[in-house]
Amino acid sequence: MSSKIQKTIARQQAKVEEGQFYEAHQQLRVIAARYIKANDFDNAVDLLSSGASMLLKAGQGSSGGDLCMNLMEVYNKAELKPDVTSKARLLGLLRSFPPGEPTRKRFAGEIVGWSSKLGEYPAGDPELHHVLGQLYAEDGDVYDAERHLTLGTSDSPSLFASLEYDWYASDEPSTAPLYAARAIFPYLLVGNVRAANKVHLLFTSKLSTNNPGLAVQEVSSASSDLRVYPSLPLLNFLGLLLLAVQRGSSDLFKQLKSHYASNIKEVGTWDEAMAQIGEMYFGIKIPSQSNPLFDMMGSLLMGGGGGGAQKKPAKNLQAPAPAPALD
């Protein structure tokens, strides 16, 4: 950061400490506009990021958020790539927002859009998705957390499994498969089989550890091991589905659908996801539509109106928007 920018920030910091938040915000915008007009993007970025951080830490979420949005305009105009420095700056600002500030969600959307446009991942940078998922999980905003964790890093499945298990823990014991599926299906639908298996392993391990009275049978073969839960048939189905996906066995997939047909029908919302999985992994064609994967996944995980963890999925198992495999 140049000495000139440092002096500017120091002057505005004095105003903030005096409670002159509006004046500081407006002057930062005006000065940043001059740098942007001169295509001096480095100084514009330093000024806006420092000013936004200063206002956010002072509890001025709206003013700080406005500078964050201004910062994203500069990122896009300067065509900054999502590297370690550019991402760290944004993640620091995301964590500085006061609780409940609505501008943060808009800022998060701009960040993902920028990383998608100028980075190597069409669905947005996985590291950014992971941190956003973590932040939304901490806020109890489960639906947004789920969408971002689906597109996150190799660390995301652990957080995703914990998120769903903690949510499940306050519900009826029989609903365990419904919560596990909220992570397993999205990962399968974006092609991340490894993450789907990791979630299944972590979720069932937590289930067994925290419910010592739950009947469990260990079934082993030369190629695989599987936990069977006599009282939770759909949890068994999920485990066998993952096994079928790994083996690429369409016959096993068809047998599973037939054997568990009544259980799946009782859930009522798995059919479309199962059809897509059948086509993706087993070559079982589904009727041609305008864009079935996009239509299905775009509406899924939004069934609770975007509510927090206190709201139950009510057996509404759905999945987020499509993305490439982030295995």
C-alpha cells in the first residue's frame, strides 16, 4: 500500500472514530472513483478494501458492504485473477461483516461470479465456496451452506457431513437417511463421487457413535465393507447406491431401485435425482427435456424458502445448481 493511500485511510479512520461514518464512506467513494477513472486499479483496490474493512469492523455493514461491492467492480474492470492475494482480501472482508448484514449475501454472489468469470472453475472457485459454506453454516443458513459446500474443496465433505448430522440430531431418529442424502445426492449430481462417499462414511460413523443402541451389521466382501442398519432401509440404500456407482453396475442400480421402491416412494422427492444418477453413471437415458439437470438442480435445496437450521427439510431432499466435479 502506498504512503498516499495510508494517509487517506488514516484520515478516514479518524472520522470513523469520531462517529462520522457517512462522511468517511462518501470520501472513500469519491477518492476511489478518481483512481478508477485513471485506471489506477492497484490504489483503488487498496483504498476500497482497507476502507471497507474499517467500516465493517466499526459495525457499519451497509457502508462497508457498499465499498465491497465497489471493490468487486474494480476486480472485474481490472480483470484480476483469483489468486492467493485477491482471494484472501475478499475472504477477510466476508468474515468482517456484522451478523445479519444483508449486503454480505450480495457481496458473496459477486465474488462467486467474479471467480467464475476470471478463474479456472466455471462454477466459481472451490476455496471461496468452502469459506462461504462455512460462514453460512455458522449463521444457521443451511440451504445456502449446502449449495456452497457442494462446490467446495476436499475439506468441504467433513463440514457438510457435520452440518447435516447436527441438523438431523434434533429430528426424529428415523429421518437420518433424509439428512445424509442432502449431501450425498448433490455430490453425486456434480460428479464428485469421492466426496459423496466421504460424507456417507462420516455421517454413518457419527450415527453409530452417538447412538450405541442402534443395531448395525458389518457386511464385508473381498472388495468392499458396508454397514447395514436394519431399522434404516434408506440409509442402506444410499450405501449400496454408492457401491453401485463405483462399480458402474447398471444391473445393481436397477435391483436397488426395485428392492427399495416402496421406501423411495414414501420419501416422494428422490425420483428425479435417481433418474439423473441413472443417466450419469449407468447410461440409463431419461426422456429428453429442455434442460432436465439444470431445471432439477436449480430448484432443489431451495425448498425451505432459504430458512435456517431450525427449519426441517420435511423429507424434501434436493440438490444445488450443477457444477463440474471437484474431486
